[in-house]
Amino acid sequence: MSDVPKTQDISRTGIGQRLYQVTKEKNAEMACEKIRAHLGMRWSEFDRSDVESLKRILGQAWTCVDAKTWDRIEFHNLSYDDVRKLLNTSRWSGDDLVSQKRCSDEALQILAPRAVV
């Protein structure tokens, strides 16, 4: 009988982790869509790997801010150069937490001026 609660806890934990991941991906995709709409034809200058990197970078940044702050960022006002700068933060990308934190911090420095107060 002691196995039943443990299994339920694992299932709840797994569901919670998956829900968090899906929410992160959804927020990154919505941000990319706003950027794409704003940049128009310039968006086509980014290849598939750039777009995937941008989504990953935005997802990492999303994990570092509260929902109110994220919602105040005007992604629709990011310039082409801003996106290039965001993509440049991937030079810090890596699997270790220090690299991910460094990338997120740098991305947030680019995004912060676009947050409406």
C-alpha cells in the first residue's frame, strides 16, 4: 500500500514538470510570433536553427522572471538587431547551469528595456 502514494506522487511530479515545460515552450513561441509579425520580411533572414535557438533562449529567459514581468515585455517592439543580439547570447549556451544562467541574464538585459512599466 505504501507504493500507491509514491506512484501518485511521481505521476503528479511528472505531470507538473511536463506542464511547466509546455507553458515555457508556449510562452517562447508566442513571443517569437510577436517578433515575427513585427519584423515582417526581415524575419525570413533567420533560418530554422536561428528560430529554434531564439525559442530556446526566450524559454530560458522565461524561467528567470515572474509572469507579470514577462507579460510586460513588448516582444512586438524588438528590432532585427535585438533579435541578433539575443541569438548572440547562445555563445554561452551549454548544459551546465552557469552557462544557462549567463545566457538568460544577457537575454534579459536585452529584453528589459522593452518591458512596459
